[in-house]
Amino acid sequence: MYTWLLVIGGNAVVWILLFIGWRFQRARMEEKLKEDVSSTGEYLVLGPQNGYYAKRKGIATIKSMGVMALTNKRLVFRVLFGRGFDIPFEDIADLSEAKWFRGTYQSGRPFMILKQRDGSEIAFQTRDQQRWSEELQSKLKPEASGA
């Protein structure tokens, strides 16, 4: 009986430490993202906030949680391990939403799917999906009407 209590207690401690570590690291990532954006002369429109993305690369689908933000010129996504990526608005051809993306279903929330001009697609989930979609769509409209 005591063995089970030790196993359950040990698991609880590990998960609590992981959760606290993620929150601490996320706060550092948010600060670094703000610094990176301000050093370019851009400004934040939305975020930084938690985000989730999925992208198909070859036969594999890459998925990760991280911190994302929207500036006046690009969407910025940073992950815990690695550098993350930026998507300039001029590289986005279309924006759509779907509950499924390339076989991935996440929490019943819709994916915001960005189709890039090179034909690739990348999907995101945020807390306020509608606001992010509207803001991104407003950034794409001048591009579409100018073409």
C-alpha cells in the first residue's frame, strides 16, 4: 500500500515541478519575444500568449506548444526548445479555420490555418481564436486588394 502512495506522490511532485518550470520558462520566452520585437522597430498587436501549432513537413507533422505574438508585420512563434519561427504577412496567401488539421484534433477548439504563398500550411490554436483570426484577416485584406 505504501508503495502505491510513494508512486502517486512521486508522480504528483514531478508533474507539479514540470508545470512550475513551464510557467517560469514561458514568462522568460514572453520577455525575450517582447525584446526581440521592440529591437526591430515593430510593435505588438496581440500577445504574447500561449499557443499551439502543427505543421506538416514531409511525411511527419511537427506539433508544439509555445509563445506566440502578432506584430504589425508578422506572426511570431517561439518554442521551448529551438528558435521558433516568424511568418511575415506578405508570405500568407489565405486564412481559414477547421476543427481538424492534417489528422490532428485538439481540445475541440478550431485551428487557425495559414496557407503560405509557397503552398505549405501551418495551423495555430490560441485562447481568443476569433480575435486573432480577425486581426490577421485585417492584415491580409490590403495585400489581397492591392494585387
